[in-house]
Amino acid sequence: MNNSTTQPLCHDELDRLGAFLDGIGAPAMNAEALDGYFAALICGPDTVLPSEYLPQIWGDNFSFDSNNQATEILGLLMRHWNTISVELHRTLKERHVYLPVLLEGDDGIAPGNDWARGFMRGVQTRPASWRKLIESDEYGGAMIPIMLLAHEHDPDPTMRPKPVAPDKREELLEMMIAGLTQIYRYFEPDRRSVQRAPGRVPLRREGPKIGRNEPCPCGSGRKYKLCCGSSAPMMH
């Protein structure tokens, strides 16, 4: 298809999205953490609405400078979401992996910590649903590389794993990428059951109901019914 929403971001567009997020500053995610966050939401068994996941990307107090900026950035996010979704879906039928966005440091090494932390933030949107995988003796191993990288520099020393040797980091990242495919496959039956469910899927609301004429919580400045409450990208 030649629909613009299906086209992967080019390097310039990914750089522009990354620069936008970096310009917000804390608590906004960077491009790598965003990629991990989206990967977790797409892999997971539950539907998560944009009104819930978008504020997690840039923080509750963020607002766009203009409607044009909102349209551009939300368009880039939608396309990147779709790219991850399409690439992961391919893994169900062929030998394929999704190659995550990993930012290299000045030393040319991609640590992978931000991606793993972003992924775990996605897991925490529905921790109860992910628990069965994390606690699974047979399949839970797919989460280990992600959790190791997510906690590698944890402020709590009791949460930190053993340091990753430089010559072992690339191997750990390869395990993380392979594990992502396993995680996506593990939750496929759950996602399919949600898709086949008749009518609307009941959602667990984490906060108060948003009125259709209230400002959208994503920060676009638009009414909810004209933004995330209408045709914004939906999970699964």
C-alpha cells in the first residue's frame, strides 16, 4: 500500500521526532525509550488507548505549540507505531525480527538501557496481564535480557544485576531482540481473542472519564472527540 501512515520513518524523520522529544526534556522519553515503550504496548495482550499512552511519552503538563506541530508529531508517532506493529506481525509467519531503535553513545556503543526501560514502562501499563509471562518457567526467559538492561543502572543497588561486560553487551542485545519475537508470539492468542470479542472491549479505566468536549489529555490542545477519542492510532 502507498498510504503515508504505513511508511516507516526515514532517518531524517526519526531524527526530527527524537529532537522534538529531547527538546521537551524530562520527563519525556527519548526516541529509543519511545521505541521500547511502543514495542511493549504492541506485544502486550491488552488494548491501550492513545489517551492513556500518549501522556506517558511527554509528561502530563506538556502541550503542543500549535495544531500544525501536533499534526506532524502525532503523524510521525502513528507511522512509527505501525512500522513496529507490521514488523512484529511478520514474525508470526516467517523468520524475522524487529530491529529496535538503539542510540549509540560517543563511544559508538548502543547500551540499550533506554529501550529496555521504555519497554518496562509499557509493561507497567498492565502489570497484571504481563505477570503470567514474567512468572512463566517455560516462557519467562524472554523477559530476562530486557529486565537486566532496564535495571543495569538502577538507583537501588539491590535491583542492579551484575555489570554487563563490554564484550557481552552485543550478545545481550541480540538475546533481547530475539526475546521480543517470543514475547509477541506468546501474547498472540490473547490479542486475537480481544479482536474477535463481540462489541466493544471493556477497558479498565485508570483515571476519571474524559468528556468528549474536554481538552485531550495528549496535550494537542484539541477537544478529546477530535483527537485521541476519534481516529488516533489504536493498539492491535
